[in-house]
Amino acid sequence: MRAPRFVRALAVLAVLGTAARAADPEPPRDLGLTEKTERRLVQVELVVDGPLERVARLLPSDLEVTIKGQPISGFQLDAVCAGAESTVPGMETPAILPPNASVALYFDQSHLGTAGRVRALASAEQVAAALIGAGHRVRIVSNGVRLSRITPWTTDLAVVGSGLRALAQAPQDPMANAWEHFHLERLLDDAGTLDMHERQMETPSTNISPEEEMYCQALTGNGPMPLGTPPSSAAAVTVPGRGFAKRRGTRPIAFNETAATLAQMPRRCCLTRDFDRLMEDLQYQVGRAVDADEASFERLSNFLLEMEGVPGSRAVVLYADTLRRHAGAALLEAVRKDAAFDSLERRCPHRDLMARIGSGAYLGFQHDASLSIDEVVRQASARRVRLHTVLSQGLTTDDVADAETLLADLALETGGRTFRGAGTDPQRIGEAVTRDASCPVVLSLDPDTFPAGRLLSLKVRSKVDGIRIRAPGMVFSETPEQWRRSRWLAAALGADGEPDVPPVTVGMIPLGKEGGRFLALAQVVAPPVPPRTPRWDLEAYAFADAAATQQARASLTARPAGIPAVLETTLRMKAGISDFVGVARDVETDDVGAMRQQDTWPDLRNVRAGLSFLTMVQPTVGGFVREGKTRSSGALVVPPQAGPDPARPLAMIGVACRGRREKGGLVVERTLHGAKDYPFQPINLDVVPEECAQFRDTVPANSLTAGGYRYAARIVANGETVAEQTLTFAIAGTVPDGGE
């Protein structure tokens, strides 16, 4: 059995940093503007317990701050409470946070046990009610097969309740309870089945192959060792001690020791294939467990990045029961403590050696998620987000100890709280999280006083009697490049289908299919800003499960004023929903805008034929760049909501595909319906199964009058429509009546 990939990308930022950079074109002309530099303060939220009036009057001299053991001075304090004022008279201070916090209730479905999930969903509405009652915003987020944002940020408890009920009533997420169900239970069932089989029947010698008979004879000292010997019979091996999370050294096992032991065993112990399969399945399930943990850390990091720019104090309440630092080691220990597995080893003691060699040879058992966990803490620190962790299933067995430790560490290092056992009462969680969100004190640090780009330990101590400080255990100052990349990626992750500010737009032109992937020309369009000719940084991202899988970047200035700047790049897409995001930054104003476009590509495995989405393009003058090459004009995607310019030619483009098992003739028919119909000549789709061809229909300039239009494409087989797509748009201010 092939073990799955278990080492996931540790940080999306590392993926994005490998993309090729386009060469800078000619720099923009001097507009007479003054260049300004900016220094960003590093802000840390402190939770201060004590009399409110004393908290509001807290001075920098009342605190002792150390970073990596070194005392820090020159910091500022601001209390985010009604009526609180800056504590540094006569000095410019950063903007005080608004008093309303933003708190996300985050359900990690792949690490919630059955009981924990039920309890988490049941208590979350009470936690949300306490937060909303105090004037804070709430959002529901779920991590399963993918990251799902169940609700927007809201202060409406009815919206939260509806979202939680939808989450509870939704079909079981395939990744829900993954660690407990798919990984551990599968292995224990396999071990139990094999143990029961061995208890019920003795393996007769007639069932032993000649090779296995030679192996048995060799292990008992009665013959030579055959070629292709299983690993357990190696003359001398070194195996790890138990517990990969806490290595205890190694011990040598000699061949004569194994042979002497086997001489006293039942003959069935010579048969290694069943136990080998069990160990292979153990490796496979460990790989899945490690994958689930890495995916959870990665998605949590991405969501924390999305919280860049969210107003007010920020926090995440993380519901997770089995999230571990050493998933492979925890799974191995849980299996080896099982009674059935122990019985298998006691019956044939050499299996202990097989298990040790098999687990020692597979890196999944030794995998340490510390790097991914550090990325979570970095993003939480850089975005000023507290993580409150909840073990909803309560205290059960020793098996949850690793999860408890990890979740407690996440809360400690980000300034949050951890709730477990009796502490998971929803009223207690709601009160504690609301209290922390309602009156934090913002500690502003000069980034020049400590190294940037590294997680550093932070300690904050109060010098005032009766005042207690709870601060994050770590602080992280982004380098200017990290901060710039974070802003870009945060804009990309948070983009929706509406233009942003600046109003960047995106579009995709379907091209065809190659090497099992659909091809599309993606465009990121920055608008003209007359009378300026701004310099634009443009980026295009293709996302899969919140991770950027493809990326292109360019920096250019479109001249003369009044024309758009356009980045073009070719993307390769799988069947299903594609997720494309464009980001633009006006270098002079430092404004960053983003827009997302999601389209559906046909799955050709079980259909007779398929059509891509349909796109409109028109020729235009602009600054176009593709793969580092620039040109002054091109075909620009026209958003349906904007509508085409009737004074210019219009082209409508799509891709038609033949299904996997379709052998008969297929015809592509297209019609433009409006004030009058414009039929186009049918096209015979002469491609092999699972291949595609692009079609393009053009309308001359000044041919379309004001009104609504519907462009329809369909594939016909023997008079039957087997695939269809439509595109609606309007000209001269009329409104389209909907469409796909």
C-alpha cells in the first residue's frame, strides 16, 4: 500500500515566494509628489485584570517589558475602553482600536471527536450571544475537506444561529472526526480481526509456502536464510526506543536472539504477510493523520492572515480535540497500547521487532509539526489575534494529553485562554472571551528595538499592586517584505466577486485542454486613474483549498493616462470549481485592492460532452504584460455586469469538450438572442474523448443596439442537447435578467 504525502507546504508565503518575477518596464514620469517613508509599530494586546479606572490610567512606567530576556523601553500604552485616553501626553500615538471586537468561532472538524463536535456546536451559540450582547462581531468558520466561512462577520445572533444549525444539519463532512475514526479505529479494527483469526485457527504447515518454510527453518537455526529476507530477520538491526515524541535511544537486536525466541513460537509466526499488511496500513493511516494535522495548521494560518485589517480587537475561539504536535507518534503509541496489538506481539515476540523497524523506517512516525505551529503563532502575533482553545470532548484518556498540551501552548503563546474539562461550560467561555475582548490594553513597540522576522519570547510584568497582566508569550515583527507580502495575500484570501478599492477587476478566457488540465488566460486589470499614470504592482493567484498553487506577478505603468494596466498569465485548472484572484497595488498611494472569480470546468468522466463558462472580450488600448513582455493593446475581458461597448467589435468565447465514452458525432450550436437573433454557423466537434476545442463568435462594431442580450451555446448529439451554457449582458444601461 502506498503511503500518502504527509509533508504539506508549511506556509503559503513560501509557495508564493518562488514565483517568477516579470522585468520592470520603464519607470513612470516624475509627478512632483513627495516620497514618504513609514515605520510600523509592533502592537501587542494585553489583557489587564484590575480596577477599570486604574487600568485606564496605566502608564508605560507601570510595566516591565522584556523580549528574549532583554529589557525594552520607549513603548506606548493605550487602553481600549470607553473614556480611556492616551497615556503618553504630547506624543503622537497609534490609532486606538474601536471598542467592538471581532471574534471567530472556528470548528476544526477533522480534529473534533463525535462527542466533542456535538458539545462544541451546542455551546457556540451561547458564546456568540455573550459576545454579540457586548457589542462584538462574530463569524462562524469550519475546517473540514476545505476551509468554509459559514457566516460573514455579523452582530445578528439570528444569522449566527442559522449558520450553526446549518453546520450541525449538514451531511457528515468526510474529514470530520478524521483522526479518531479514519485513522485510529481502522487500525484497531484490523489488529482485532487478525488477533481473532489467529486465536481461532492454527496455521497448518500445508499453508506455508516453500519460501516461508525456508524462512521458518532459518529463523529456528535449521537452515540458511533465503534471499529476499523480511526486515525482521536481519542479522543485526538498530531500532528506536518507544515513543518518537520522546526518543529514548536505540537498542541492537541480534539474529541469534530472534532465532532463539522464534524456536519457541507457533509456526504461524513464520507467516509475516498478514502482520506486514497491518504495518503498511499503520504507515498509511499515520500519513493521513499527519496530513490532516498539517492541513489544519495551514488553513488556520491562512484564516489568521485573512484577519489583517479586521477592525477592533481580534480573537479566534478554536474548537479542536485531537490536534497534536506529533500525530504519527501519538497514533503509534495508541495502537501499540491496544489489547489486540499487544496480543499479536506477545504471541509472536519477533513482531515487536518488525513493528519497531517498520515504524523507524517511516518518517511519518517521527514527524514534528513544530514549524507549522510556529507559522500559526507568527500569523497570530503579526495580525494581533488571540487564540482561545477549547477541548470540547472533556478529559478522557491519556491519549488526549498531547492535544491538551498543544492547545494550551497555542493559547499561552498568543495571549488567549484554554478551556477543558469543567471549564468548557459555555457560559464560562462566553464570559471569559467577552471580558478579554472588551477592554484590552494595546502595547506599541518600536520595531527597531528587537530583531524582525523571528518569533521571540515576550514577558510583560506589572509593577502596580492589584494589576495583573496576561500577554502573549511570543512576539513577531514582520520585515517590510513580509508585511508587504502579507497584505497582498490577505487581500487575495479575503477577496470576493465585487471590485475593491482600487477597483481591480479580473477575468478568464478559456483556451482549451492540455495534459489533462484545462487552460485559461487569466487577466488582472487595474483601472485608469486620470490624470495620474500610476505604477501598479499586479498579482494573479490560482487557489486550491486556500493555498496558492499558481501565481504570476508584474509591475508596470500604463501610459498615457486614462488606459488600464493588465497582467496576463496562463493558468492550468482541474475539472470542477476554479478559484482565481487578482490583486493590485497603487505604488504611490499604497492602496491594495483585490477581486475573486470562481468558474466551473466540466468533468468529462461521466458526461457525453461538456462546455466551459463563456467569456466576452473586446479590443482595447492599454498596458498589457505577459511573461515579462509588454504591448500597448490587446483583447480585454468584459465583465457581464459592465456590458460591452457597442462601438467596438465583440467576441464571445468558450471551450467545447467530448466526454470520455462519447464516440458519436457532436455539433456545437451558438445563438445571440436580443432585439433580434444572431445565429452562428454550427461547428462539428472533431476531437477525441476528453479533449476540447475553443470556439469564438464575433459581432462587428456598431451592430448591437441598446437592450438585453443572451448568448447561448449548446452541444447537440443526434438532435439531443447534451451540454449547454448561457451568458447574459446588457447595453446602454439596461439590466440583464440573470444567467450563468
